[in-house]
Amino acid sequence: MRVLSRSLAALAVLFLAAATDPAAARFRATAQIDGGAVEGESDFTGLKIFRGIPYAAPPVGALRWRAPQPPRRWKGVRRATSFGAACPQKESRQVRSEDMSEDCLTLNVWSPARTANERLPVMVWVHGGAFTTGSARMPIYDGAALANRGVVVVTLNYRLGMLGFFGHPDLTREADAASEPTANFGLLDQKAALEWVRLNIAAFGGDPDNVTLFGESAGGISVLALMTAPSARGLFHKAIIQSGGGRWVAPTLTASTSTYLSAHEIGETSARAFRLQPDRALSALRAINWRDLVATLGRNPKLADTSPFIDGAFFTTQIAAAFEAGEQARMPLIVGSNSYEGVLLRAAFKVKADDVFRVVSDRIDEMSALYRPQLIMTPDTLADHIWGDANFVEPARMIARSASNGGQPVYHYNFDFQPPLLRILGGTPHGFEVVYVFGTLKKLLPLIGNFVHPHNHEVSEAMMSYWTNFARTGNPNGAREARWPAFRDGDEQTLVFGNDRSHVERDYLKERLDLFQGVVWGERSTVQAKVAR
């Protein structure tokens, strides 16, 4: 009896410590992967968390602007309890300068598996940020809430900006000699991470034959690009595209667009920024400290916008053309957008309202009449609506139509939920759905996350259920959620996450989106606003 009392007392102390000190609630968790043994941590629920695992060799020195190489093996047990460094980018409140390093190709794993034999569905997240910012270490991408629904969650870093999407004639010659793709190093990093998942995820209880790739904004574009890349076939089996557009037009290695320089022009412009001689530009650029590189090139307005490139080897076809021709990988798909994609974002990309109106000038009255009244509706807010719908909402429908016509199971959504404090905007901004998908609203609004709207929790619960159901079976429907019908030719059903309730609408925004399809995209206007990433 005395022994039992001592045991209960010790257990009580342990639980008290866990309640007062989050670090004390962590226990060791280990896994044996291809590179060696890793040690993460496990909480009281049994969720295992591994952070900062390298999936490729550090892309430094001679490996800068090279396709990712296999990670180096290590001896002993590698600690995996801290997030890896963010890839170099402009400092922000989300990513501090001291948290960055060029040695950044790491990923993180959340696994609820009790043993390595469970073969749970896997969800691999690609973060957004215009291909220039963002990191898997950001709190809003914490995978715990999703993983606790019975899936293994993986988040990853990939090279950004001039270190991730960059070309030069000498770099192309070097890549051709090595039979490697070039320029799209950030996309190639994502592919390398998926290859790591295929090789190693079973050690965490995940199923390498049931991988869902999902991403938002630039991450959504990345998912679309990987669906069209022949060498990425078989690395994932389902896809979720959140606000990834689909109409964006990529430059090539040698040909620019109205928005983006070609890859070679970027390299040559970068060399001139450092006053380098052409015959030694590439080696000299590789020798420059990454902080100096980011700072100097970041001041050049010609290099402000970053894009993947049609390189002819890895990323070979424009996304819209590939989907319209049915050339993409055939797999179950969730695709959608938010209801007010352009608010804040249009201004962030320095797209003038006059440029937006010039594209739709012949139909502006007809188009503006299709928007519901809101508290603030000025020419600028109307331009926000038009630009966002043209670049995100209509393209999401185009992707849904093209994929469903090819026989893929497709589920289409629009996220139109706003807490009361955001109702004045007249819609849901770009990226706002991410915290609902991950169940991390408290991390965005730590003090009021549960109180700004009575349905916040319910909306997040529904989205997490739909997303994880889809990862399991390719169908988002489960026992508890409202039925989400498939999107099919002649029966275009859209799940709308609304303020009062989620509901299904047939032919959602059809008149408005048909107008965008014809006026903006069907006629291939040469005066188009920038497409956001």
C-alpha cells in the first residue's frame, strides 16, 4: 500500500509538472531513417514530433543553385527537437534574421502512430509566401491538431527568392553537363522532400503509398506545378490546392513575361548588380555571402517578383495548358479559393486599380453589378475584388473543371467565413483559411482566438475533418460533417464555408466567373494585372 501511495504521488507530481511546464510534458521519441537515427519528442497524448530533419544536403558553396543532393548520413542519434533554420529571405515579424540560414533544407514530422507498422495517411504541406518568404517553423503551420486526427503531417522548407528561383547561361550549361534540371531549385527541393517521404515516412508510421500534397498560395501553385511535372509522378497520390490560382503564366529560361524576367535575365541582372565580369559571374555570385546577396538584389526592383520557370526538363508546360489538355497527374483533388483574395494583396503586389479596370473596361458596369453591396465599396475595393477573382477564384474553377473532365474526383470550395471584426472587409482575405485548416487560430490571435466568433471552432473542426478524411480515402466526407458533393460537368457543386453555416451551392458565382473567363482570360488580354503567387 505504501508503495502504491508513493507511485501515485510520483505520478501526481509528474502531471503537475506537465501542467505548469510545457517542456516537462515532452518525452523522447526515436525513429531510424535512411540517414541515421533521430530523436524527437512525444507528448502525453502519444503524439510524436520530430523537427529539423535534413532531407537534402546544405545547398551552400558549390551546391548553391544546384539541384538538391542527398543528405549526409550521421553517426549516433541526431537530435530533432528544434526547427531548422528558415531559408534566406527578407526579415519580417514572422521570420527573424537570426532564424535564417542557407543551410535550410529540413522538414518536420508530427505522427500519432503508436508503432512504425501503422501506415497512416500522410499529409505534406508546402507553405506560401510568393516564393520569396515563409518557413515551416512558423507557428500557424504547427501540425499537431491535424496529426491528432490520425494522419502523419510533414512540413518543409524550400529555397526562396533569388536562391530558389534563379538562372544564368553558365548555370544552364553546367546543369546540362550534369544532366540536372536548373532554375527551379525551390520546386526541386519540394520534390526531394517528397522523395524523402517515400523513403522514410514508414519509420514514423506513415504510408508512403498514401501521400496527400497540400499547399496555399505559392504552395498551391507548387502543388499544381508538381502535378504537371513528369518526374514527380508517383510521389504523391492526392492533392489540395488552396488559393493557388492556375492561370499564372511562367517565364522560361530565356523568355520573359509582362511580369517576370527570364531566368537568364535574372542571372545577368544579378551579375551587373555586383559589377561582375561575365566570364566569372557565376563563381563570383556563389562566393558572395547570402546576406549580401539577399540585401543587394532585394533593392533591385527588376528582381522584386519571383517565379518558377518553364525549364524544359522538370517544369515543362504552363499549368493551365497542361490541365486543359488533361496532361496533369490524375488523382483526387480538392481545390478552392477565398472570397476576397485581392484585399491587401493587390496593393502588396503594387497592381494599380487603373490597370485592373483597363483589362475589363468594356464590361466594367456589368461586372461591378455582380458584386454584393458592402459597407465600404470604392474604386480601390472594387479593383481588389476583380483582381482577386480573376487571379484566384475563376482559375480555381478552371482547375476543378479541367480535372473533373479528365475523370478525377474533384471537390471545390470557397472560403467566405470572417469573424465579426473582419466583416467590414466584405469577404475573406487571401491566406486566412490556413489557420482553420491547421487548427492554429489561437497562434494567430492568442488572446481572442476562441471568442471573435462563436463558429470559429466549428469551422476549423469541419475543415480539419474534411481535409483529413480526404487524405485517408480521397473523399472528404465523413460521418459527422455536412455532405460535400463532388464537382462534375453539368453538376458543378461548391462547398461554401459561410459566416452562419457551411452550405453547398450549384453553379457558384457562375455569371461572374463566366464573365472573367471570357473577358480576362478567354481573350488573352495583353494588359493584365499581375498574378499573385
